[in-house]
Amino acid sequence: MRYYSCYIFFCAGCMILFSSCKSEPLSQAGGVKQSTIAQMDTNQYTSIKWKDTLVNFGTVKEGDTVRLSFSFTNTGDKLLFINDVRPSCGCTIADYPEKPVSPGQSGTINAVFKTDWHPGSTEKLILVRANTKGKVNHKLFVSGTVIPKPGSKKHL
């Protein structure tokens, strides 16, 4: 009887654990995400048009946080999936739409650049991976000048 009650508690715990897990929607094809299929299947490739691939934030003080946006439009005839966005530096964080962008619709990649420890002229790269014809990797650039804090060892 003692083992039976342990078994019941174990099963109940597993049911609670598994039911609380958040799962992403999967496609019909063996549980693979639709964005992964679109990335691998060149018939699902579309076109993207960037408003700008270089955003210059001008001149800011070291310690400031710079918020930037890169706008794009799906100019093709298939759903556009942004599969991955990777900034080149830990000082930059990027956010992107996780839902597909329909043909003719627009979206935005938002980035935050923390200027601490980055005085002087700076350029940061953000690499975007999408299901696009011609090339699947797109380069976005953030540039500007960061005025060093007083007493900083690195000067302009």
C-alpha cells in the first residue's frame, strides 16, 4: 500500500509538471516548427526589403542606453520567418517578431545598445537569419560615438 501511494504521488507530480510546460506550435510534419521547415525548404523562401541596414545613433554619453529599430517588409509571396537574431557583442540585445510576417506586411527588429565600457567611435553588427531568397543571413549595423565618462582611461 505504501508503494502504491508513492506511485500515485509520482504520477500526479509528472502530470502537473508536463501540463505546466509551455510548448510552441508545431507543424504537421513530425513535430518540426513551421519556421524551421521554411528555413530548410527553398520553395518557402521569400523576399525582404530593409528600410535601413545601418542606424547611426549619433553622439551619446558613456553609460547611456541607446534604443534602435530596423524596419523591414516582406516583399515576397510566402510567409517570412525571422529565425534568429545575433548581435556581435553582449552590449547589444535584439528582439524580433516570433510570428511569421505575411506578404506585404512589415515588421521590426528592435535593439538596445548599452554604452558602458564602449567609449569612442563604435560599430556593432546584428546578424539576422530568415527564409529569404538570395541570402538567408542579413547584416544590420549600429554605429555612433560614445563620449567617455570623465576620468575614463580611453579617450576619443
